[in-house]
Amino acid sequence: LAPEQAAGERVTAAADIYSLGAVGYELLTGRTPYEFTSFVDLSLQQRQPPAPPSAASSEFASLILRCLSFDPNDRPHSAAALAHELAQAPPDVTAPTEVLTPRRRTIHVSRRTLLGLAAVLGTVLIAVGLAFAYAGGSSEKPPPPPAQQQDVLRRGNTPAESARLLADWLRRRSD
């Protein structure tokens, strides 16, 4: 969070340059430029530059610290200007890099887990089969009863009338 952004001031491209400097700092050092517990604490710490990253050349470190400057006018004015300054900085060849080879991830599943999954799948298949057999093997709905035999629950005009109609309907259904 750029200092001017935290203060609620006008935000320009300089705030993005600040954020890029914070990411660069963290990539170089493995930690954020400031350790803070609240935005007020961060705002107070941002008035001083963070410790210079020792893992980079002095030119590159000073460019990262310029990106983290409290005053937006002290930062590079655009991403193009920053890219130009990065291109001018000499490469840092003192820190050797390690070639990483991709690791193949294997998933180990215990026999107990496989047996549990098989049991669940078998139970589901049996339940579906029984439901299908109980329905008579047909997905068609049974025809509705004749109109004179339908017992429809009606709603009353008042809560008391609705309660009375519900009680009557329940009595008819319980017989």
C-alpha cells in the first residue's frame, strides 16, 4: 500500500511503482519491506526507507529503494522509465541460481480408504437400484385421484381460519 494511497491522497502510477518495488524487495529478501501490525504502524514505518536488500547489486538495490520512496516524485515516473533503468543496471552475477527440476507428485491412498470408497459406492448403487425397483421400474407418475377424492389443504383469510382449516385437514388425513 503506497503511502499516498494509505493517506487517501490522489493515486497515480507512482503507487503502482511503489507496489512493484515492494514485490521486488520481497523477491530479493524473502520478506516484506516493513513488518507491521496495523495500517497506522505501516504508515509510520514508511516514512523511513527499509533496510537495503543485501542480496542484490548496489545499483539494483538502490533502484528498488527508490521505488519504495515515501515521496511519489522520488520514484520512477512510469513503468517505462523503470524498465529503462532496470535495463541500464548491471546484471547481478554474484548469486548463483539453482536449477530446479520438476518433481513428480504421487498420491498415496491407503487400502482402508479404497475399501471405504468402494463400500460407499456399492451402497449408493444398491439404494438407486432399490428405489428404481420400488417405483416399478417406471419413471411415470401415477394418475391423480378423481377430483371428488382429492383432499386439498386450503388457506384461510385470517390466521385463525387457516389454523382451523389445517386442523380439519389433519383430522381427515389421520382417519
